[in-house]
Amino acid sequence: MAGVVVVFDFDKTIIDVDSDNWVVDSLGFTEPFERLLPTMPWNTLMDTMMGELHAHGRTLDDVAEALRAAPVVAGVPAAIKAAYALGCDLRVLSDANAFFIDTVLAHHGLLGCFSQINTNPSHPDADADGRLRIGPYHDLHGCGVGTCPPNMCKGQVLDRILREASSSAAGRKRVVYLGDGRGDYCPALRLAREDFVMPRRGFPVWDLICEDPARLQAEVHPWADGAELEETLLRLVGRARVEEAALLPPLDCKLESMPVAAQEGMGPIMPLGVKH
Ligand SMILES: [Mg+2]
Ligand SMILES: [Zn+2]
């Protein structure tokens, strides 16, 4: 079986808030955050805020405790577990950071469902008594789409995921991409005709898609809440499995027993998703 790769954004897709804002607000640092916001890129600001928290005596445990209290989108953990149980290859693609995402997913028992977490690097600085350092994913990405932040082009990361999905001997894996934000528009543009994009209805990526739907090749299946996400995702995964089974008859037994005339009428049999 070729299978399905499911790529999840994190903020406002798996959890129902933005984890950066949630941590800053939970620990009482909204005022300095808003004061510094116009002066530097978001990714640099979050690293700076981790320094502020540390300077005011907030530990990494305090940050983790705030993250564990962040609300998930109700129904999404069940959807993740169900897709994993069906054999999907799950990835995270997020402009948050590794420590935030690992902490939240581990707390909800979801970390083991994901084969890959693609996000901004972060690590406790041993020389600075555990202050969290947050860096950019890309130093320079040069993406021209215009909706990607300077530190991360999710489209370029998705290109790598698409290449991996094509390298399977069993045929190209189909990709389902779920997200809500402006940064999710660039990867949505790069999905192919056989892939699916699941934008959160009413959020920035949905508005961008609606401006010119013809720019996308992938099928668009919006969702508004966790129940709709779960129902839609599992339906698409089920459909991909049925279509794959229909397109890929077991060559070793069926063709041999089939009359020659029927074989001639079938045309070339090719794996799902191979384009010419
Ligand atoms: Mg998001
Ligand atoms: Zn981009």
C-alpha cells in the first residue's frame, strides 16, 4: 500500500490557540510582547521573550506548565489517533518551535503518532541556566509567494515531504495538508491534483484560497471544528485507500487469469499519482 501522508499545522489546528501568545499571556508578559512586536520579526521576538521570562525568574517548567494548559481543538486528538491507527504517516509542519510542540503533544499522548516534527529549533541554553533559545527554521528561504514569514517557508518544507512521498516503491503517497494561517497558503499551492488541502474555514488560509481558488491544484475540503476535521480527514483517508485499491489490481494474480482481449482494453496500468 502506498498510503497517505497527513501534514498538520500546530497552532489553531491541533491546539485552539497560538502557543506563542498563549505562553506570553499565561505568564503575564503581554505588555512587553506587544511593545516589542513592531520592532523585530516574530521568531526573534519569541526568543527575546524567552530571555525576558528567564530574567524575571520564570523557569522552563513554568513555560511547560503553561503549554500543558493550552486547549486542544476538541476532537483533533481523536482524529490524530484514528489516522495513525489507519496507518497514515503523520507529520507536523509549524512555525511554533520544537519545545512547545513536543511538550503539548507529549502531554496529550500524541507525540508517538508523528513520524516528523518540522518546526523552528529550540533548546534550553545550558550556559544560561535553562533559558530557552528559539531560532529560525530557514536563515534565508527566498520564497516569492509573499505570505511566508522570513524564518520559515512551509512550502519548501512541504516540497521535501512531497519528494519523500514519491520515493515509495509502492507508488506515490497522497498528501492531506491541514492548517489555518497565512503561512499555510504556500504549501497549499504546492500540493498536486491527487492531494487534499483542509483549510480551517474563516481563518487566513481560507480567505487566501477563496481569493483565487484556481491557483490550487489539490482538492479543497474546509473544516470549522474538531468534529468536522475528524469526519473529513477520515473520509479522505478512506477514499484514498479505496481509489488506490481500485487503481492497483494485484498484478500477479489478476492479469494472468484475465482473457487477452480484456487486458488489451485496459490500457497501461500505472501507479496512482504518476504523471506524464
Ligand atoms: Mg496555525
Ligand atoms: Zn513560501
